[in-house]
Amino acid sequence: MLRTLDRYIIRETLAPFGLTLLILTFLLQIPTIMDVAEKLIAKGVNLPTIGRILLTLLPSSLALTIPISLLVGLLMALGRLSADREAVAMQACGVSLYRILRPVGLMAVLATAATAYTMIEAMPRANQTFRDITFRIIQAKAESDVRPRVFFEEFPNLVLYVRDVPANTRGWKGVFLSDTRNPGEPQLLTADRGHFVLDPKTRRVDLILEDGIMHRSKVDTPAQYELQSFESLTVSLDPETVFPRQGLTPGDNEMTIPQLRTKARQLREQGMSPHNPIMAIQRKYTIPVACLVFGLIALGLGVSHRKDGKNAGFVIGIAVVLVYYVLMYMGEALAKGQKVPAEFALWIPNVLLGGAGLVLLVMKTRGYEFSPSLRIPVPQALGGLLRRVGAPSVSSRGRAVTVEDAAPRQPAQASAAAPRRSGTVVVIKVPQGILPTFNILDRYLSRIYLRVFGVTFLGMLAVFYIAIFTDYSEYLFKGKTTGQTLLSFFAYSTPQYTYYITAMAALVGTLVTVGLLTRTSELTVMQACGVSLYRAAIPMLAFGLMWSGVLFGMEQSILAASNRRAEELRDTIRSGTPTRSRYGLASRQWMAGSSGELYHYGRFDARAGRLEDLTVYTFGTRGWNVTGRTYARVSTNMSSTTWRSDLGWTRTFGDRNAVTDFEVFPTRTVTLETADYFGVEEPEAVMAERLKLGQLRDHIAELEKAGYNTVPLQVAMHRKMAFPFITLIMTMIAIPFGVTTGRKGTLFGIGIGIVLAILYWTTQSLFAAVGSAGVLAPPIAAWAPNILFVAVAAYLVVSART
């Protein structure tokens, strides 16, 4: 039976636990909301279906965030009790740490059960639900997504191009399919008709081609060429490549325990090491048990005699989690190197940290005080400097030295001998308080804000690194990539994640700062002294505006390049070979000519007017059969439509089974499109986040001249300008909520603020999808969420007591 003390500690823990769980889980869902959800909305998928898809991604996130949230929640709750001397009062009344272990252990057991259910039952079931939902989406949208004379590249290594989509009939007329799933022997298929066939029971997607010809060749021996006609041909496709799973723990971790045991047995029968499925089974037990370990560590670190315990809980929690995952992957490495049994490898962090937690608990009960703080001797000159800038305290020889502002110096008396100047002098005096100045109050508020902002930012960044390493460590341990490549991927992915979490850090920083001022009545004292809420909020608004400038600067400088490089490294890690992004301005690879021919090229150098690895497909006037195929290693523009092709070959085709003519040429003059024509690409082949704002604006202008639909790109361009203001908007929202909810507790206000942040991101994705569909004008679609939430924030600020 729970006593009053147990209920009190549990109640104090639930708020920070729930808030941390909400924040971390939402952060891990942001990329999915901004990427997958928008694509699904643009495809016409209804909101309930999108919501179900997003819910299937929650278990993989919760398996990571529940243990972390438990540790942080316990540390913050116990740190608050220590800071308010309630822990000291409990011990004075005879309540030992072992007595406090009862409610802490209860919460740890409940968290263990929740995590175990998530990993053992929820994750495999959610994975299966994800497959079923996405297959139904493919079944409903597959043929409608294929548009006439637009390259369809949803399936990797397959390019589909159709000449016509008849109205009120199934399938397409005039089908061209390039199949490079076998890079050494690419296939080219042309057919008069084609359509998709989907089997829900087996979850198969097949492309049926009728009355066509198959072209087969080898890259290293182009002279060998094979033609084969067919009445009907089935090309099997992988539906999961269209909507890939976006979870954090792919592969073995999403399988059930019986499936993993079956896989381990099959590997043994094949004479291979079954360590991967064995460790996947153990992970389903070790991660839930980590909740018990974290509860023990939280009790040993959280209860102290220090007054700053409540401020260090989040930082210490993230540090412990980092140590845990480092030990886990060290154990995996030892198991893969056959240094320790696979059954024991993942239990190493639980054993080591659990033992450390027991030692800390015993030391605390015997009166030893463990302090994770670091004391650094400060020279006298530096101490004076810190006093002048208004630092809160300087530690010298173990004693806290309070730093106070020096008394303002009196202005020097004007010299009596100074001559008076003749003439008229116009003096403009600005009333005091009209122009804000950065005074001691601003420094005080800035210190609180920056401390909370920094802790939140670094904590969320640490979670990002843990999630990325969890996702890609399998490739490292299997030898598919190197540690240097993985670290480079971390580095180039950091700017994009920083772009997301800065707004959340600004929101939390403002909410905590205003909430603390309200709860401690400092804001009331300020107002009594004539300092209004508007004046007190200036430092936080200034920081919000500054973060917006930083985000806009990142958008204009490093974000596009880092995203391109991160994408290349991601492909390198997954496939083992570097893949050049095909989303640049000059590397779209496929395009249709003005006379009906199709062009495929590896790269286009706009400055030199040069195409690399160019293949030209020509078609006859009757039917949809290829009549000619020309390849050139390099093609250079000479003038207008005249090009010089070097190191190539050409092949012509007669009727269906006629003998083909093949000719190799060192150089030849050919007629193609103009160089400017190859510099234009369709919007569907562009990823806006890989282009700077100026590049995107110029590209849209080129596309409009060419007659393409540029509405999605216009929405993306305006979002690039609108999104950086999210930090200022979050700050404006946080200020009134911090005031109105401060009396109820800072965590209550943060929780409401996070809900508003979720609504903001969801609203932004919804408006972007509607704008891309052409329902709203691009500027309105991009700026409407900002305008809407600024209006809400302004109303709340005006309604608050200033």
C-alpha cells in the first residue's frame, strides 16, 4: 500500500518524466512529420491514415525514450527535494534512502514493464501494421501517381515513363522502363500497354507489360546485345521501397523473439555465427532492465545536500545515458570479436552501472556526499573580470564568493577653464525607458535563459547522436562502413538536426525562465518596481530573434551543402559505395526531348556545356519501340543544337526481331537539344532542402520559362524564408504561457508549450501539402502558420497581466 511519502515522490516524478518523454519522442518524430507526412498528404492520403502511420513509428522511439525519461524525471524530482531541503528533513525524521527506494523502485518496475511490452510486442506489431497500411496506400495510389510524360522514380533503380494515360481505363499506353537493379546487365523494356497488379495477401506489387520488347546488354561489352519480344511480362517490385520504414531500430530489432530464434537456428545450420539475432533477443530484455538500473542510479545521484540539484538533473541524466550506450556498443563489439559470449554482451552496461548505483546508494546512506560538479581555481584577475560582467559566483579554495556589480563611477567634473562654444545647439533628449538598455536585469534574465537553453540544446543533441548510432551501428559492426564514415555522417547531419531543435530549446528556455520568475514572485516584484512584462521579455525576444537569424544564416550557407553530403554518406553506409545525389541543378539524369526522344546522362556541366555518359533513345512513328540508341562518354556543345560526341557507339533497330546495326565511333557531330535545355529539370526531381534560397529562386524562374508546374517548389522556397522565424514565434508563445501557468509549476507550462509546438509543426506540414496541391497560394501556404501562431501569441501577451 502506498503511503503519503510514496505518493508524494511519485507525483513529483511524473511531471518531469512525462515532459521529458513528450519532448524526446516528439523530437525523434519531427523528421517523419516534416518529410513522410507531407508526402502522404500531397499524395491525397487522408489524415486518419497518416495518423496511424505516425503511430506505428512511436514504439521504436518509446523504446529509447522511456528509460531516458525515467532517469531524468527521477533526477529532477529528487534534485528538487534536495534543493528545497526536503530530503534533509526526511532524513532528520528517520526516513532513510532505502525507504525512498520503495516509490523509486515501483516507478522503475512500471517503466520496465512498459519498455518490455514496447520492445517485445508493440514494435513487431507496429512494424506489421506499417507494412499493411503502406501497401494499401500503394494499392490505391500506384497507378494514379504515374502521370503521362513524367519520369516515375519511386522504385529504386527503376525509371518508368509512359506516353499516355487513357481516361476512364486501367493502365497506360506506350510504356518505357529502365531497369538497372543489376548494374552490370541493365535492361530496357518497351511495351504498348502496362499496368500495376497488387496482391494484398502476399503484399506483392507487380508491373505487367504487354506486347513489348526487352533489350539486354552488358556495360563492359556493349557490342553484345539481345532483343526479346514478349506478349506479357511481369516485373516484380518491392513495395517497402516506396514507403521505407523510418524507425530507429531496423532489422533484427523489429522481429519477434520466435522469429529471431528461428533465424539464429538457421544461421547455426549454415555454419554462420548467430550473434546478431542472439543480441537482438537480449536487447529486448536488457533495455527494459535498464529502467531498474537507472532508478538505482537516480536515487544515488539525485538525493544530496546541495542546493543546485534540481538544475543538474537533466545534464547528469543525459551523461549517464551516454555512458550506458557506449558500454552497450562496446559489448556488441566484444561479442562480434568473439571476446565475450553474445548472450552476455549486452548485459555489461546493466551490470557495471547497476553495481555503481549500489555503491552510490551505500555511500549515501553512510554519509558520503558525491558531487559531480567540477571546481576550477580562478585567478584573482579573472575573478575581478567575472565580477565586472556580473557572473553569479566564483569558487575560490572551495568557498563560494558572491560577485556583485561595482558601484557606478561618478562622471568627472567638467573643467572650469573649458571655453564655451558659441552658436545654437540642438539637444534631443530621449525619455528614459523608451529605448531599452542592457542592464543588470537583462544580464540576470539572460543568464537564466542561456543556462536552460544550453542544457536543453545539448541534451537533445545527445539524444540525436544516440538515435543515429542506434540506427546505423549495425552497419559498423558488420564491417559495411567505417567509424570515420559514421563520424562524418554525424557531423554533416548535425546542422539539419540543429535546425530543428533550436526552436524547441528556445521554447523550453523561455518557458522555464518566465515560469521561474512567476513561481518565485520575482516577476511580481519587477512589476511593482515599474518593470512591465514587455520590458522583462526583451532579452528573451532578442535571443529568439538572434536564433532566427542564425537559422536563416545556416539556410543560406551550410545547410544545403551539409544535407547533400549527409545524403551521400547515408547511401555509402547503407550500400557500401558512394552514390552521387541526383538532385542537383545539373544532374537530373533523365529528361524528354522536344521531338519525343529520351535522354539519360550522368552529369551536366552547365559552364562548359558538357554532358557526361549520355544515352539517347529514339522512337519510331509507329508503335512505341526503340529505333535507335546512341551512347557517348562525353558530349560537348559546339553551337546551338550541334554537339560533338566522343568515345561512343550507336545502334539502330529495325522491326521487332530484325538484326541490329552497331557502330563504334571515336568522335562524331550530332544534333541534340540546346545546352540551356539540359540545364532545366522537373520539380519532381529536386529536393529543395539541398538548394540554397537563391539557387532555388533561379531554378524556379528557369522552370517557369520552360512551362513546368513550379507550385511545390514555390511553397518550399517561401518555407525557407518562413521557417527560421519559428524561434521567435516559439518565444512569443512561451512568454504568456510561462506567466499564466507559472503558479501551477514550470513543467505544466512546458507541457502546454510542447503541445503547441506539435500543433505548429503539424499545421505547417498541412498547409505546405495543401499549397503544393495548388489549393492555396504558395506565400499563404508557407506563411499562414506563422501568422496564425503570432496572432495567438499576441492575444495571449495582451491578455496577460503586465
